Amino acid sequence: MSRGRPVYIVDGARTPFLKAEGRPGPFTPVDLAVQAGRALLVRQPFAPDAFDDVILGCVNAHPDEVNPGRVAALRLGCGDMTPGWTVQRNCASGMQSIDTGYRYIEAGLADLVLAGGAEALSHAPLLYSNRAVNWYADMFAARSLSAKLKVLARWRPSMLTPSIGLVRGLTDPVVKLNMGQTAEVLAHRFDVSREEADIYAVESHHRLARAHKEGWLAEKEPMIGRDGTVHDTDTGMRPENSVQAVARLKPAFERPDGKVTAGNSSQITDGASWVILASEDAVARHGLAPMARIVDSHWAACDPTVMGLGPVLAVTPILGRHGLTRADIGAWEINEAFAAQVLACLRAWDDPDFCRDILGLDAPFGEVDQDILNVDGGAISLGHPVGTSGNRIVIHLVHVMKRLNTKLGVATECIGGGQGGAMLLEAV
């Protein structure tokens, strides 16, 4: 529970999210962070070097951009004297940057923090196998011609077959399940049908399309590529999607009877997002207009095989600390890693046994009303650049709360490895 200084969200921006198309996209993680940050910083009444800290979430840092938080800070003109650094908590890295800045300001260690997330999953590397790496090591270590020829004789064409870094990164190293398989576990545990998952996924696309049409994505700023191409829309959006079309897709992880498909899962995507955090002193000094106050945050952990339940375990303690119930929250953002995972969370909150045995509640928490959940779509339609998503759902939640005229909102997500993160916001 927050007992320090109030911390406000005063502004934020994100790039359009670009679906990966099987090759490196036009922007690296720092490119994306700079594209999102320029439009945001140029409209502020203070100079970019006024920040006390720049914190960026990023999971797959580009090899030419080690510590992308610092590189982005410098490219955005935050100055040589402004610290910039990178945080990594898998899918919650972008929310972790906000939480860290929030705690710094709350404790009086900072007044103005730029907190963001950036990810270019299309740039995830192709890796040599360990067999190939050992062969190269032996070749470099061989000194004589005869030794080199002996090593050369061991070369096989199969050594050129790459190991896909993204696939390895999305597989839990402890339980040996990929993230899609953990969603299958939840679908089985909470009896989520394939049809229910497909219906949810199609609705995500329709909601995002409506948000684009109605101009409800105020935080989205266009990007301009090095070749002059303007990127101004979220390219994963499929407004023409139908349940019938999605139902024809084969299970992606557990054939033949699995529930999780490419159509009801989050997309592999590139994108970046920033949020500006400020203390009361910074608000007064710079004449800022707070949009929301961060009330509290919470991190939870669980068995990695059911990592998708992270939101349930992270949100429930926050509301309990503040004497709130589900009905007190007027807007929800749950990152859509998988449709089955989101639906499983809703069912877990409505399951008396789960709420009693796992959450320690005397009665079910209750299922969140989908009319106030991810009202403008989510990662299934928008994409899930893992280092960014936690940041995006926070700044978008602020705009949703204003539009729905609600006082309190919750942003939450599951985290690969068996964790959950959540943030409680109050409209200002």
C-alpha cells in the first residue's frame, strides 16, 4: 500500500503496433522508443533533460542497443546527466518501469520519471545450435592444417539449421512448457471451450476496429520510417474476422484437440510506449495536468504451468488492501496473452473453491463484466510486444477511465515464468 508521496500519470504515448511479417521490421526497440517519445516530449512544458530518471522495459534487447533505456534517453535528448536504464520482467517489463518510477517518486527519490517499454519481436535472433557453436569453437582452436581438416570433416549441413530465439524465449526453462501450452492447461482446468476462445478473440478485433474508427486511441502516435513510410495504424487488426473463419484454424500447440490457435492468441508484434510520472511538486513546478493517480501495485507468483492466472493472484490482494470489491472497479485491462487465459482468469474469480483455497476469500470474487474489460480490444488484435504491453495497458486504461467516467481502474497481466502484475489507478 502506498504511504508516501502521491504519484501522478500526466501523459503518455505509444507507437502503432506492427505485426511481425517473418523478417526484421523497420524499427529496432530503441527506434520504436524514440518514435513514441518524440511526440510525447515535444508537447511537454519542460525540457527533456528535466527527467530525474528514464526507465525502459525491454525483453529482447537488440545487440547494437545494449541497455536500450540509456540509448533511448540519449536519442530523445534527455541529456548526458540523466540516468537511463532497462528493466526486464518478461511480459510485465513495461509495467515494471512504471512501478519502479512510482516507487522512486513515492519515496522522494525523484520528481519526474519517463517510464516506458519497447520491443521489436521481429528482430528476435536466429541462433546457431550448440552443436554448430562447438564446431566453430573447435575450428578456431585448431592450429595446424591437419587439425583444421579433421574438424572440417565433422561439418554437416544440418549445422546451418537455426535455433529460433523467440521460440526458445517463449518456452519456460523450468517446466518445459511453452506459453501456449500453459494456456491449454488453463483451458482444461476451467473448462474453456474452443468456441468461447474464438468468440472472445473475434470480439477483440471488432473492439479494436471500433476504437480506431471512433478515435478512442488517443495515446497512439504515427511513426515515420527511414524510407519515409508513415505507419499510423495497428497492423494486426482484422475487423473482417469471423468466428467461422477463426474456427477453421488448427490448434497451435496441442493437436488435434487443443483450444489455443493462432487466431485466439496474442500476436508477435513490434511497438513501444511511454508514460510520464510526476510528483505533486513536479506538477506544480511545470504546470502539469494529472490524468490519474497510481494508488497501488502488486506483484504475485504462481506455478509456471498456470502462469496465466497471474492477474487473479495480483489483483485480489490490491483490492483487499483498500477495502474494494470487484464492483468498485469501473474499467479493466487484462493483457490478452491468450483468449483461453483471460477467460480462465474470469472463471477462477467466480470459482468458490479456487477463491477459498487459493485466494483465501470467504466468497467468490465474482466474474469481471466483459462490457468493462478490454473495451478497445487487446493483445489478440493489437499484438503483444512483450516489453511494451504492460506499459500500454496502463496508459490506455487512463483514457478508458476518462471516457467511461469511472473513478477506479485496474491494469493487470500474466507473466511468463509464473507471475502476475497489477496496478490500481484513480482518475484525477
